[in-house]
Amino acid sequence: MPVPEMDDATRTELEAAAFRRLVQHLRDRTDVQNIDMMNLAGFCRNCLSRWYREAAEAKGIGLADPDAREIVYGMPYKEWQAKHQTEASAEQKAKFAKAQTGH
């Protein structure tokens, strides 16, 4: 089935809605660690916040890393780490090191 044709504004609205849903999903799934996301998908919450910051910069909007991370995490990054981040296992660290792509 072909992708329905739509105007750029509608496509942008749909993309924004999907982004907001992804961000909310990641906020809700605090049990999922960033290292697991990196090992499985090659990106994590920090990558997403960096992409957000880079998109803002491309539009001439200055956005600091901590502010972009707060948009994605829903709280300051250090607070999220203290509440939800666990120590990575040796296995997780080894898998991460093996899969590093310079991300």
C-alpha cells in the first residue's frame, strides 16, 4: 500500500506527534537503561536530546545540552541518573564497547 500523499504541514504535525509519543514512552520506561538502548538500537535518550539540540541550532536557536536533555528526560539529567540509572554490568559494557560506532 503506497504512503498517502500529504502536505508538508500535516507530515510535520504527524512527525511531531510521533516524537512526543516516543519521548513520553522513554520517560515512562525508566527501567530501560540507556546502555541497553545503545546495545540494541544504536541510540539512547542522550542521542535523542543531542539530535534535538542540533535541530534547534540548525534553526538558529541556542539550546544547551542540559536543557535538551531535560526536554527528553522530563527532569534534569543528573536527577534522572540519581533516580533511575543503574550500574552497567560487565556484559553490558563489553557489548557496548564491541558495538561502538563513534556515536
